[in-house]
Amino acid sequence: MANWETVVVNTDLLICGGGFSACGAATEAAYWAKKKGLKVTLVDKAALDRSGAVAMGLSAINQYVGIKDGENTAEDYIRYVRSDLMGISREDLVYNIARHVDSTVHLFEKWGLKIWKDEAGKYVHEGRWQLMINGESYKVIIAEAAKNAIAAAGGEIIERVFIVDPLMDGNKCVGAVGFSTRENKFYVFKAKAVIATMGGAVHVFRPRSVGEGFGRSWYPPFNSGSSAYFTIKAGAEMTCQEVRFIPVRFKDAYGPVGAWFLLFKSRAISATGGDYMVVRKAELENWKPYGLVKPIPANLRNYLGMLDTEQGLGPLYMETSEAIQNIAAQFKDDPKAFKKKMKELESEAWEDFLDMTISQAILWAAQNVKPEEKHSEIAACEPYFIGSHSGASGAWVSGPEDLPTPYKWGYANMTTAEALFAVGDGSGASSHKFSSGSHAEGRIAGKAAIKYIVEKGAEPKVDMAEVEKLKAKILLPLDLWDKHSKETTDVEVNTNYIVPRQFLHRLQKIMDEYAGGVISGFKTSKSLCERGLELMGLLKQDSEKMGARNHHELMRVWENNQRVYQAEAHLRSILFREETRWPGYYFRADKPKMDDANWKCFVNCQLDRKTGEWKMMKKDIWTMPGV
Ligand code: SFD
Ligand code: AMP
């Protein structure tokens, strides 16, 4: 076995991940931990200042309810999420986040985030729930607050350590193991409670950007399903694993569309000029009641565009120039004011991308796109797993203590594995939390986890013999490389190992062709899922044959292994749900209709840690009384 030092870290609370929800958890937990003399440790695979989905910054805060000013209520937010997810949402969780998210946004502002204000000093809204920000340094600001809180409480932040597996004592999570991506160090974290918040999963499906564009995606390619893997491997129940997210984005550089649709009031059109949201309105009848709600659910918006594409009406375009001209038109009688407004709109258009998807601005420049003069191509992306945006996959977590929810087993956001909490992209069925809601949910879980430790926390019992076995398994790819890489002239062609990139392509091919990826027009069926699972079984056998030439490739190996668990949970859940509920995300071609009578329920799944068998379950939908 590779001769790596074992570093043991003892802590009370372990936060795995350093993204938006982790920063929320750290800020809140450190506050309570300081009062109780407890230690909080946060571990991130990257550097906290620029890790996770918000690494590049963002141009909007997508969840702000505005309760203080009477703009909306938390109940309004429940209605929005319920419809947008075609009836499938954990209303207790959505409510809990919605009632706390505004205070999180106010904290962001206090910490230095610039939120746009109008002349009357009110926040500038992009849409009903979204606020415009100058957000290039969004993550740096939020990370700074988390760092300060942990430092003030005497906690620890460990960067560039990749968390692999949970440590379990029966059904209780007692820590985690991982490895440094820079040094020859294997880490063992022993904890009384653990929060799993390592983002969603990207590159499970083959991306549109392959070859020279490989690595480009809308969601960050470095989020590889670690949250899902961690909670699945802990034996926790998972939910909505079939609910992937496919966003429509500016094509090839994945620039977000929200500001265009909501702030600039732009239309999207087909190549022949038809506005698919208008032309195809009748299709929405087939998906009622959700199809008739405003705003039309994200998957249905996608679906109408996809119908155009399928019928040869692509490419689709965002009518940027028309939108800009429409806004500036109010100044048409004053040439000076018109020119000024046009300049302002032009810079807002570029800033939207420079704040969060810089490559889109670069692509615009490369393709001579002037948004005020020329429309720009958009397309549906490859599927992602993101419980915090308009997807819903994640762990099944306990609801808030003060609500009459049936899904409650003690502590808010605790999974069905004791002492293991999940938030952000890691917790399921509570969509539309975005950056602010993820942070708020992190705060909720941070506080609950400290409460758990105070009331029930016991010294973690860690079986060090098991840890040694895990260490050998996790470092095996380095051994394979060392032993066999000199046997061939091309180190990437070897009968004793495959390199992580080859394994990743195989996984992506299975998902793309059998689970409804881009190549299959997002369509799948029972037979395709079954064949996909068969091939996945063979791929899993080869997972022990990945070789790694250095720390970086060792991380790639484990990212791949984690993606496989997310992929399998997805295939099994799509297979289990015998209907099509989210056209535009995926289409069960053999069950092309929504079936509320049998399938208006959550689909949950659970891996038996001892037998390796998956259990599939239906769970009832609970609606908030009076909402
Ligand atoms: O418009 C390990 N999001 C947007 N949210 C908004 O509020 N406004 C926007 O404008 C947004 N847009 C947007 C968004 C995301 C992206 C990528 C773009 C545009 C281009 C969504 C939010 O960003 C998202 O909801 C939250 O960030 C989710 O928070 P969280 O904590 O669940 O995930 P994370 O922030 O990605 O952090 C993950 C962390 O885990 C670490 N990690 N650490 C240790 N071991 C491992 N094995 C690990 N694996 C991962 C990561 O390093 C990171 O720290 S718009 O398009 O919608
Ligand atoms: P996006 O850039 O697509 O991630 O969108 C940012 C925010 O705007 C999210 O809250 C989306 O749900 C919302 N959004 C995007 N497009 C639309 C639309 N056409 N109608 C209503 N809401 C939208």
C-alpha cells in the first residue's frame, strides 16, 4: 500500500464540504458551539474562498421572500415550489427554509455583499423571488464570515482534503475518511455529528461539451456526487433520485438565462421566429394542473422548446436585441437618454455573465455577439443532480421540530442515519433554495446538529481496523499504477488498469444512451433502464481497476466512484416511477403520461450497507394545512 501518513482529527461537529450550505452551517454551528465549548471542523476538497457552485460568483440571489415588507409569505413560496416540481415537494422543508431565508440575505448584505437598490432604497428584483447583486466576490464574502465564525469558536478549517466515505457505528455516523489532494496524507475524522454538504453531481451524463470543450458545464464539474455517495453509503434513505435538472442555457458556454427572461423580459424563439411558449401553449393542458400555473414549471418551459427542436425548428434563440430595444424604447423621444439607457443595458448584459459564467462573455466576444444587436443561441444542457435549484435529488431528511409534518424523527435536517445531517444539494425534495436558501438550510442544520451533540452526542466509536481497510481501498489506484505502468509503452493502455478519464467516458456513455441524456433526446424506457443497470453492474466491477498516477488522479478516481452511486440511484428511481411527470427533464417513452392516481408520491430508495441491495419505496405527499 502507498506509504501515506494517517492523520486523525477529533472533533464534535464535522462539516463535509465548503460551499454555500457548508458556510451557513459553519457560521451558525460555530456560534452555538462556542457557547457550549464544542469544536467545529470544516473540510473542503478545494479552497473555501472559491469552492463550489459559486466559485465564479453569481449575479442574483434567487431566493428572497420579502416577508418583512409584506411582499410575499413563506406559504406563497410553498405554492411556487409545489407547482414548479409538478406536485412533488417536501412542503415542511420548503417552508422552513422560506421563513429563514430573508434573514440570511440580510446577513449577506451586512457582511458586504452589494445588493442592487432602487432610488427608494428598495432591493431591485430580477423576478418575484430574485434580487440582483454585484456578485463576482459572492463566495469570498460568505466564506469570510464562515472562517471568522469558526476561528472565533476555536474550530478548524481543512482545505484540499477530499472526503470519500462515512465512518459508521451501526446506523450512526461517527465521522469520515478522506485524503489530501496535495500531500501524502490520509485523513480520519472522528465526530459526534456530521453534516454532508458536498454539492450536487455533474458529469454523470455525457456533457454537450466534449473534446476540446470537455470540463465546461453549467454546474461546477468539480461537484461529483460526493453528498449523494456519502449519504447512500451511510445507508440513509434518499429521495427524488429521478428528479434531475436540465437547465436551458446560452449554448456552449452555459450562460444562465434568468436575468434575460425575468429582468430583461426577453422571449425565446425558434429558428423560424415562433415563440414556443406561445405557439405550443395548448401542450400545457396535458400537464395540468401544473401546466396552467404561473410561472410555468421549469421542466415544461424546457419541454416546449424541446418540441420545437425535435421538429426541426432549431436552433433556438434568446431575443436579446429585441428585449434591450424594448426597454430602451421608453426613452425613444430623447436621443441622449436613449443612448445612455442602451449603454447601461449593454453593460448589465455583459456583467450578468462576467459575474457568474465568464466563459459565456468570452464566447460572445469570440463569436462577435453584440447582445443589443444580435440574438444568441440557447439550448437545453445535459442533466445535473442538484437538489438546491430546480431539481430535487438528495437525502430524505427530518422536518422542522415545530411543524406537524409526518416526516420527523427528531432533529431538523438529520437523515435516517443517526447523527448525519444533509443540506443544500445534499438534501432532497426541497427545491428552489439556490445560494441563499442553501445557506439558510445550512444554518438550520448547523444549529440542529449542535443541539443533537449537546443532547445525545457520545464519544464516536471508530473501528480503526475498518479504517485501515478503507485506507488500503482508497489508495489502491496508486498501487496499481506503481506496479503496472512500466509494462507498456503508452501508460494509458494497460491490461491491469484503466485511467479515470476512460472510466468516466464509459459511465457517461451508459447514462447518455440508456438513461435519457442528450444523445437520446432525454428519452428512456423500462427496457433501456434495465439494460443500463446491467451495464452499470459491469462498470462497477471495473471500478476497482482504476489506476492513478498522482494525487489529482486519485481524486478523479473517487469522483468517478461517487458518480456511479448517483447514477445507479437515478436509473433505479426512473425505472421505479412508472410515469412521465417531468417532461423537459426526462421522458419515460413507454409511460408517456403523468399518472397522479398512482404516482403523486415521493420515490425513495435506500442501499442496504450489509447486503448491497437497493430498496425502492413510495412515500406520501404531505401538504401544509391551509396552503
Ligand atoms: O442563475 C467536497 N446558483 C444560483 N443561485 C442563486 O441564488 N443565484 C444565481 O444566480 C444562481 N445561478 C447559478 C447557480 C450555480 C451556478 C453554478 C451557476 C449559476 C453558474 C445555484 C447555487 O450556487 C447553489 O444552489 C448553491 O451553491 C448550493 O450550495 P451547496 O452548498 O449545496 O453546494 P456548493 O456551493 O456547490 O458547495 C459544494 C462544496 O462541496 C465541496 N466538495 N468537499 C470535500 N470532499 C468532497 N468529496 C467534496 N465534493 C465537493 C466543494 O468544494 C464545495 O465547497 S443561476 O444559474 O441559477
Ligand atoms: P436561471 O438563470 O435559469 O437559473 O434562473 C434564475 C431564476 O429565475 C430561477 O429562480 C429560475 O427558476 C427563474 N426563471 C428563469 N427563467 C424563468 C422564466 N422563464 N419564468 C419564470 N422564472 C424563471
